[in-house]
Amino acid sequence: MKQVRNTPAKQLISGLIADSGRALSYAEIQEGSAGKCDRVTIYRILERLENEGHIHRVAHSDGVVRYAVCSTCAHGSEHHHHHVHFLCRVCGEVTCLEGVIPEFKLPRKYVAEEMNFSVSGRCPKCSE
Ligand SMILES: [Zn+2]
Ligand SMILES: [Zn+2]
Ligand SMILES: [Zn+2]
């Protein structure tokens, strides 16, 4: 029964993130859900969506954790994208640049397990 009760909230939150076309912070998600979900519910749903490969976490140097939609991750498998996240210093929006994947080579015996590429500057809306 718990599963059924949570479904509309889960759809609401995943739809919110998907429709925004950018990465949303917890505060923005809470605002977008218009008080329909409490704090714990939102965190649980975000965790579940992340585990299911629908969304990924975006960490940025401003310390705010945001969530963005996954376009290539399979449900239940590990996240496997290492694209750039762009933070606009003017409007504060964080966007996934899925086509931009930096390449580098680590020294011998260094094994990379997690990568986080973030770029700050001005987005197309703000650079004109
Ligand atoms: Zn993913
Ligand atoms: Zn901007
Ligand atoms: Zn992303």
C-alpha cells in the first residue's frame, strides 16, 4: 500500500526534474511540488529515482546538491555518465552538458571511480 501511495509524488517529482531541462536543487523541488510532499518523502523519492537510474546527483563548488535527469542510464544499473555540469554565475542555473565529456589520462595505478566535472560562467541566456 505504501508503494501505491507514493507513486503520484514520485511521478510529480520526476516530472518536475525532467520538464525543467536543468538540474534542480532540493529547495526548487520542494517549491515545485507545492507542499504536496514533506521533506522526508522528497528525500526518499530522490534516493529511489537515483537508484533506479532516472536522475543523477550534481555536486557543484557552491555546495548545493542538485538533481538532473538521466538520459542514458539503465534502470537498476550504475550511473555511467561523466559529462560536464555548467553553473551560470548570473542566473544560478545548472545545466547538464551531456555531449561534453572531458578526456584525461591518469598516472599508472590510479583508478578513477567517480568523476565530477563542473564549469562555471555564463549560460547562453546570460552571455548575450
Ligand atoms: Zn545516471
Ligand atoms: Zn544564466
Ligand atoms: Zn548531468
